[in-house]
Amino acid sequence: MIDNASSPAHPHLLVSSADRPLPLFTVAQLRALEAEGGAGLPPHALMARAGAACAQYLVERASHDGSLAVEHPVWIAAGPGNNGGDALVVATRLREAGVAVEVCMPIEVKADDARWALSEARAAGVPISHVPPASLDSYGWIIDGLFGIGLARPLDGVFADLAERMSARAGTRGRVLALDVPSGLDSDTGNVVEGGAAVRATDTVTFLGAKPGLYMTRGRDLAGTVTVAPLGVDLPVAHAVVRLNAPSLFVERFPSRSFASHKGTYGSLAVVGGDTGMCGAPILAARAALHTGAGKVHVAFIGEGAPPYDPPFPELMLHPPGTLGFGLEAMDALAIGCGMGHGPRAVSSLKQAIASDLPLLLDADALNLLASETALADALAARAVIDVDGNADAESGGTACACILTPHPLEAARLMGCDAAQVQRDRIGTARALAARFGAVVVLKGAGTVIASPDGRAAVNPTGNAGLATGGTGDVLGGIVGALLAERLPSYEAALAGVYLHGWAADTLTASGRGPAGLTAGELAPVVRDLLNRLVYPTRD
């Protein structure tokens, strides 16, 4: 199977990306692999397989929902390159299957493979027009075969117009299938090529392997449901390849929950934060840590006016300001930064946390302090060197006490000394650069959260939605990941699991009608508990 580092040999196999740690390939990697994988194949074989796979996808969908009705033909937009050739093969295969199709090809295809596909389509009697119809309303499926991964300039002219019309169709409950990638999307980054137009699809069948841009930034909105068509080509997977985050990458790292255990078995977490007026942030994090299975959770407040206890969750142990030394040596992990502010007490607390030998999670104001206080940043980097030299964890491939940083794009930009737009232009590169600089696992939050380890491993997270765009959800994530550190998961796997569960909880709430609008941060933790137990600790009949 593809998630075991190789593609299936069957040329027409379709692979869902749901819950699979698929390798994610850049354009440069795919070009090299395509040339290597196509060696020895008959002429036009990869294009023939790509088109046949997409036709198969539509036929399989129609077998469940009847979406290839005779009275609603499939309308196909074919571009001038090989993506247009793929589209013409789709048209030919559907026509041969008795499905009504129409092709719009504003500029006749030029590449050799695509010319072959055009001759096949004409021989099959596929209707081909050079002028787009006045309306797309009478069609069933719309197929975007304008441009693939090779696009280097923004869509313009008739292609920009077609992209806007197809996107409008997708936005009104129409069905739009993109071939390989939605036209106009940078498949490496998830951004739109040079800020131009792009197709918004409901479905994407992507060829050979999955691409990171389908799961990040604008790609999350533009690609819709992603299915991989390996085309019968085995793609070698390097050790440090970027992957799609999935449960199989972290489930085995969770501790067993045996009868002969106690609260100390599952670790003690200290949550540090909450300057005056911001006490809710560490409480949200601490509640999430309880729901994620930490044995004991302490909250150390930075500012005045903190409550003496948390009435809904009296299990939390709350400590007044200035008591970070309440027993730090007895903790198993420390999460610091939620609502912490930038005052002297915050600086002192962060300095003490970095000087400890505990697994750390740094979020929010702790990250801003790192960006503004060179001494703190240097201390954190030096701490990582000590961990690598003295506490190497060969089994996990990382460091025993490595820190986890959880910046959003603006916080990452402050740490990098750039602007947020630059971070978003290369999210994977930014996450890896920060991981290397601080010797830390980095969780770069956003659409398609990137998790990067100092050892080169990286993953893009597929879960989560716009319901997370509300105050406090980052604090909840910090509590979840902090709890997993306290439960002694390796830092990289703790980050993978926390991000996945956090997003999955938002998806679950949204599916039940409690999001994306109006979802609140406090609703996430109980759902995370349910999903964690379902995934890792299912009950036996």
C-alpha cells in the first residue's frame, strides 16, 4: 500500500487520503520520479492512466449518487498542456462508457502526449468546442483540466474567466473535479500562483502522489476531497519525507492504561501563564490537559486576580502568582505562555522554565518573549544542544527533552525576523528553519498545520476547520500537547497527536452542527477525550 512507502502496482487504483500518512511530494521530486517511473512504459501510458483513473472516479461516485445523469452532461475544460491532455482522455473514457460529455478547449493542446489524447478524443466522437458556453448550469460534473503542477504564472484571459465560473459552480453545490491540482494552485505551498485566479473544486484526483499544497493554506479550500491515483508507479519514500499526519504515526506511542496504574503513571503537567485579566487562557489549557489524560494538572498564574480554584474542574490545582517554584522538580512536563504577558514576572518564569530539564511546550507570549529577548532565545537553543548531546532518544529519533514551539504565522514571523506573508509563502520551510534554529519540534499553526522536527521529519495536518478561528483554541491545543508530554510521549509524536486530535474535535463538532460558526474553545476538550479513547483505548466487547 502507498502508506507503506510504495504505490500499488494496479494502474487504476484510487487511494483516499483520509487517515493515511501519505508522503507529500514537491513538483521537483515528482518531475524526477515521473521521468524515472515512466521509463520502460509504452508511449502516453501515464496520461492514459491518469485520464482513466479520473473517469473511474466519476463512475464510482455516480454508482452511489447517480451524478452522471444523461440529462446533465459532463463539461470538461481542457488547457493547452498535458493537463488538457489528461482531460481529453477523461472525455474519451467517459464517452466510451456511454456518458454524455462536452469539451471546451480554448487553445488547442500542443504537447506530444496531449496531441495523442486529442486524436483519441476526436476518433471517439467527443464534442469539442473552443468557445465556453454562456452558462454551466445545465451540466452535471464540471472537470477542471486547465493547468496542473507546472503552472508558473497567474491565470489570465479566458482561463481566469473559466476558473472563476467553475469556482462559482462549486460554491453553489455543484460538482467540480480538478485533475491533479486545481488550476492556479501552487502544489508545493498551497498558495495561488502569483496571487491570480484559481479553481475551487469539490474533488481533486491527484496523480502519482499527494502534494503538500493540497492540504495547506488556500489549498485546503480549493482542493476539496483529495484522492490519489498512483498510476501504477512505485514512488520511493526517503526517511525524512514530508508526510500527511495520520494516527498510525503516533498511536503506538501512547502509554497503556492498565489496572495497576495511578495518577502518577500518567504524569504531572504544570501550565504557566495568565497575567492579570488573562487567567482564562491557562485554565482552558489545563482543562484540556485533564481531558487528554494527564494524571495531575497544576496552574501557576503570572498575574493578580486569579481564582483560588476552578469550580467546574476542582481537580485542577491552582497556584497564586510568584509560585513557579511550587515543586517544579516534581513535574513531568511544563506548558508555558498562555496569556502570560510580557512583564518581569513572565520573563523570569520563562527563564526558569528554560533552565529546567523538563519537556517544554512554549506558546503565545512565551514565543513573543523569545523573539524580543535574545538571551532567552539563546538559552533555549543552548538547552537543545545539551539535550542532543546528553539525552539522545534513539528510539524516537529526536531528543528526550526537546522543546515544542507552537507559533501561529505572525509569531513565527517575529521569531524569523520577517513578515507573516513570507512565512505563508513557505510554511514547511519556515517550520523546518525554526526547528533547526531552536533544536525544537515546531507546530506552525494555520490551515494545514505543519509539524517539523529538528531531525528533518515533517508532517502536514489534514484535520481542523474554520471553527478553530476563535479565541482560546490555541490554548486548548497547548494543554493537549502538554498533557501528552507529561504522559511521556516523544515530543514529535506528542505534537502530531495533539494537532490531529485538536482538529478532529473541531471536525466532529462541525459535523454535528456545532460549528464552524459559533464553536467555542471550551467545547473542544470533552470531544478530544471521546476521540482519544475511541482511537487509542477502545473498549472491548
